[in-house]
Amino acid sequence: IDDVTCEGSDFVTSTPEVAEAEASFSIYPNPAVGGHATLHVTDRVKVEIFSVSGCLEKSFMAIPYFDNEINLAKEVVYFVKVGTSVQKLIVQ
């Protein structure tokens, strides 16, 4: 999925080229095995994790240059919003 708009939510993803240009974070491993991934950011920023249906699953403040752990139970695709950038996270 490259373009997604969720009604009732306040985020819209953009094309991969735009998201990559805005991104100041990385998530690994992606796909996340066992629901565990690590998020690295360069600034203190709010992180929101949404399901494909647009439901907010988690929200937290990420610490720059730190292993910010993401733990998700369901094996599905999520969208991780960091500031104004969005990346897809696949959980296996």
C-alpha cells in the first residue's frame, strides 16, 4: 500500500519517495519477527502506531539515539508515524 487516507484519523501517508525524503528514523528488523522491532530517531518526537484500518494501537515519545523498543502482538501490517513521516511495519 503506497497511499492511504483514513477517515476519522489525522494522518495520511504519501508516496515512498516523499516519506523517505522526510524520514528521520529507522525501524529494524522489518519485517519484525515475533512482534519485536527497534526504532531509532534523531530527535525527541511523538511516535504513533496505527493498524491498517486506522486505529491507533500505540503512542509514545521516542528518545533520540536510543533503542526505542516496539512490541506488537498481532501479525499484521502497521503504519508507524514519526513526526510527519510514515513507514510501514510488517509484523510476522
